[in-house]
Amino acid sequence: MKKVLLFASGTGSNVENIIHYFKNNDAVAIVGVFSNNSNAQVLDKAKKYGVPTCIFNKEELAGDFVLNKVDQLKPDLIVLAGFLWKFPEHIIAKYPNKIINIHPALLPKYGGKGMYGMKVHNAILENKETETGITIHYVTEQYDEGEFILQQKVTIEDCASADEIASKIHELEHEYFPKTIKRLLDH
């Protein structure tokens, strides 16, 4: 049985999609949803599927609290699915090439500190890009600089707003994120 641990900060549409994708897969267990936001909708979604949750603050993430909780679960893969804080180096060091993130743009463009969610989509719209996409990558000590696992592109010439871009990105995320997780677990 392969164990997947999810980290998220917001609504949790990717988390819900991943839980749903693996719910009938006897070889994969979603062992928890960890969040830095006690008001995050993702916590309600996790509870709806019976997935245990853990809420923590910055000090608990920087210290041993979160690492100890992760170690108890012994995940095969840690998935950052809309997790907005920088992931701590001591957890990355303990789980090398076992932590992945999804970014709503074609890295290295529109990556780095402060570039997430609608901030990315607004920047892409302002720069009149004709295409964008998603990047699934390994997490390292630097924001959005880990080795790419998968990139998928989509044209956005028909998009008049950042919301329209976001909608196309969510479609890509929901299609490719669970499949990529499965592929990594299968190897």
C-alpha cells in the first residue's frame, strides 16, 4: 500500500479531485490532509471523505511538530496541492524526491515567492501571453525550482479574464495531477 500525504491552504479542489481519483484504488491510501489554515475549505472536503486532517502554524512547521506527524504517517509521496507556505528544508532533506508541487504556470515563467493562484493568472493576462499551463515539479529549498516532472500547455488566446485562464488551468490540474501522482507511485 502506497501512502500519499496532501498539504493545502485553501478550497482544496485539487485535494478533493486526488482523493476521489484514488478512493477505489486498493494500492493507494490518502493518509492525511495537512493545512496551515484552520478555516480552509479543504479541511471540510477531507473530513467528507474520512481523511484525517492536521492543522499547524508557522512555528510548528518550522519546528518538529509537523515533521513528527509526517514521520508517523510514513508517506511514500508528499503532495503540495495549493499549499502557500515555503516548505521547510528539514522536511525536504528527510524526504528527498518524495515531495511534489503543482504550479499554475509553465515554469520557470511566473514562478517564485508570491506567485500563486490568481496572482499568476493576472500576470499572464497582463503580459498578453497566448499560452500557459501547469508544472508539476519536485520541491527543493527554492520556490518553484525543483526538477520538472510534467508540464502541460493550454492556449489562452480566447481568454478575456484571469478567471477564464484559471478555469482552463483547473481543468489541466484535475486531469493531470492525479495521473502524475499515480505514475510516480507506480515506479
